[in-house]
Amino acid sequence: MKMSSKHPYAVYIDDVDFDEMTDDLWMEIGKIHMKNLVTIIRNCNVKHKDISKWTKKWGPSRYSGMYFLSLHYPEYSAKEIIIMALKDNPKIAPAHCDLVKNRFKTKGPSGTQRVTDMRDKRGDHTGIFPDGELKWHSNEAGNHVFAPSVALLGVQNMEGSSTGFLETATYYENLSESFRSELNDMIVIHRHKPGMLHVKDLKDQEEMMRLNMNPEPESYLPMVIQSPGGIKGLHYSINTVDGIVGMSKEESGKLFEKINKELMQYAWDHWYENDNDWLFFDNSITNHRRLGEVNNRLGLRIQHGYENIQIKNYNPYFQEEHSKIYDDRLAALYKFTKDNFNED
Ligand SMILES: [Fe+2]
């Protein structure tokens, strides 16, 4: 196993053989990843059927979409909602039927979701984000219990495209003490802003993305949080930040302009040289994006937590009110998953 680094909080790992992988070595890689924000295992021979086996050793999968959708239908279980939605039952809103159908149509092996432009015989998409560039964002940004990590394994035609990263920790560390303390006190208002993620029209996947990014009409989250490895930075997803509590629209607009401009010096893109790189990226204080060609490209994505490798008593939020919301919502999400899908 060889390690190298070209960017702050990012590490490349080469010569990892999953045929010889042990739990000890995997947890060691997890610890290295916790000290960073982006870890890329290049030219990775993990079997597709084993993806969730390995990611679950770091922490269970994390996705709040079905939980939030279920809140609209308190009289039904998640399974009943899914069955009705797949049959276009009028008791379920059309946008929610689309969402459930899209979740099913885009399912990959081992609990993954396909990211691809490929279509089935009927002409339906078999993956999310079927075409075009993806602008800077972090997943589930307007949700206190956003997924801490995204794992993306390349499968085919990844060359000619990139996954880019914009970590906010180095930016935060290099700011003046006084601006840092202003940021520490800020509460950001997140709203869904159509067109701010995907360059092309998302059509029937729009509702899936809205519910993914910002399940409530607006949400209030602290600007400064810590990653599961204890790295401080900004929870600042460029596609959802839409205001600061106590600031006018004009004032917050100016602040966002300044941050966006200054942050860009820390942006970098991983242009694929292999079809089978496995990328693990922080989703708490890091934005990601996609550039390049995506014809017949296929990646397998899983959102997960770091419960087994994160710092002790981890909570992303330093403000008591938000730290409590996190604990309560995470407990509710775990319970929902256990009750409805028999998963811990
Ligand atoms: Fe994403």
C-alpha cells in the first residue's frame, strides 16, 4: 500500500488489494481517512457485491429521503408507501411516486445507487445525475443529519470526467481570528434552489433532489461545524445556502460572494485515469462537483456514516440547540430504518 498527497486533507492510496484485505487494514485506512476529508483508492479491485460490506465497517448507510417522505403519510408504513408509489396509487403524490420509482430504477448492487446516463429498454434512466456537469454541492445539505460521507466507485468510462472537491477547512484555518469568530456565530438558512446543482433539467428526478438536498422549505444550520474526524470547517453547500439569520438579503449575498471567491483557491478536480477508482469524500465541510464527459459512464454510490471510526462522542455542532437536534433526529432516523427495513 502506497500513500501520497497533492492537496490539503486529501490522500491517494495505491496498491491496495481487496483479495487480501483484512478488517485491521481496512480500519487502519478508515483512521487515515478520518484525518483527511478526501481519500481516493486508485485502481481498486473491490468486488461490487462487497461495497456495502466494507463501507458498513466504517458506519451504516445514511439516507434521509424515505424518512422525510414518510412524514407526509403517517398512516402508512414505509413499505406500504413504496408499494403504492410503484403502482401510482393516487393516495401518494405524483412527485413522491416519481421519487420512489427513481430510487428503484437507479438501484445498483449491494445497497448502492447507480450514477449513470445509461437507459433501459423502455428508455428510462437507470441512474441518477444522467447527464451534464454537476455544480458545487454537498448532499442533504439542509438537513441536520446529512450523510457524513459519500463513497463513489468508478465502474466504466470514468476517464474523461472528474469528481472535484472544495474543502473548507484550510480556508477556515487561514482566516483572521475575528472573521472566524463571526462565522462561528452564524446560522445559515438553506433553501432548495432549482438549477443550482444540475446544469441540465432534472425532469422526474427534480423532486428526488429537492428532498435529498433540502427536505423542508427552509432549514437553519450553523455555518461552522466539525467533520466526523474532528476537522473544523464550513457547512456551506453552495447550492443551498440562501441567507444568514439576522442579515439582510443584500448583506448575506455580499458575504456569500466573498466566501465563494476566496474558497475557490482550494478547489481541485480528480480527473479519472482509471475506471475503478474508489473515492471516499467528506460531505460535512466539503463540496463536490462533476466535470467532463459522461457518455456510458457508470459509478456506484453509497452514502454512509463513520460511526465506527469517528472521534469519540462525535456531534457536528458546537451550539447546544443544534447538537440536541442532531442527537434527536439521528435517533429518529436509526429507529425508522430499523422499524421499516430491519437494518441497524
Ligand atoms: Fe453529490
